[in-house]
Amino acid sequence: MEYAEDPEFCSMIDRLRDEIGNGTGEVPSAFGRLVETGDPGELPADPEELHRVLTAPGQPLWAREVAAYALGVAGDPRAFEALVLFLNHRDPERCVTAAHALARLGDPRTARAAAALATNELRAAYALLPVRLLAELRAPESVPALIAVLERRLPADDPHWRVGLACVEGLGTLGDTRARPALESALPHPRLGAAAARSLGLLGPERAPDRP
């Protein structure tokens, strides 16, 4: 892959420049040219080199993130565990990068991991990117998880209303009629109501129950 032509990779490198320049931790030899030039095209293409950076002890966090992203978008399943950890990171920008890579990794475990993170109420403040990833994946786990999360975000004073909004929008995109009761419950919400109405419109008319 030509990383210099990947906008998300270039954005990640721009975001990490301060970390890279601070010299925290030893720079992996495979990333020497990348650090010297700042050119995304200098990332090694050899997946074994990237995997060594990802797993070797003492590597700086930025290097692990770069290696995990590169392996993930290349479809290498060895990136899965690291990307899930970054998806649950307290830094939302790292979560964005991880979600982008996970969506392209194509690993069947991704949806289950995203659903587990999204529905973990102890990590509700960090659920936004897992929720958005579930909507993008369109996996069997997506609709049940988004409904469950939305139902918890319905109290008007809930501080994580942006997570609820992402659920409402995702359910509309997925277009599954199982979401109708949860979306109807969101209609009175001062911040979610307008989006819930739009998503309900995307579900189409409610089907009449089959006659016995």
C-alpha cells in the first residue's frame, strides 16, 4: 500500500509529530526514515517489520499505533488486538484512527469487540467510536448493540447524549425495523428527537403484523 496516498494515515502522522519529535522511547529502526523525513511514504511495507514494532517490548505508543494502523488497513489479523485497545483509548483521535483501520481489516471478531466496548456502561464516555464503527460494519451484532446503548442514553440529563445521537443516526443508516421502538422512545428527547424522526423516516412504513 502507498501510505503517502492514504489521507487517514497522513493525518495520523501529522497528529503524532509532537510525540515522535519528543523522543519518548527508542525509535524503532524500521521507522528511522519516517522519523527523519516525516514523509508517510517512508513507512516500511514489509508486514514482518511492522509486526516486530507492534510486539517488541519498550516501543513508544506512537510507533505501536502506526504499526497497528498499517497492518490493519493491509488486512493483517495480527493488528486486531492492538487496534481494539486503541479503539478504547482515552484519546478520541486515536479511537478514530483505530476505527478506520478496523473497518478495513475485515476481521470477523471486530463487530463483537466493538459491541462489547459500546455496551460497557463503565466506559460510556468512550463509546462514540465503537458505536459509529458498528453502524459502518453492518454486522449482525450492530443493531442489537445500538438499540441497547440508545435505551441507556434516553434520560434527558444523560451526559453521554452524543453517544445516543450516534446510535440514533446509525440505526437510521442500518434501516432495521427492530430499531423502531427505541427510536420512537427517543422522539421526546431534547437533543435526540429530531435525529430520531429522521431515522424513523429511513425505516419506512411499519409493516402490519401477519394474521394468524
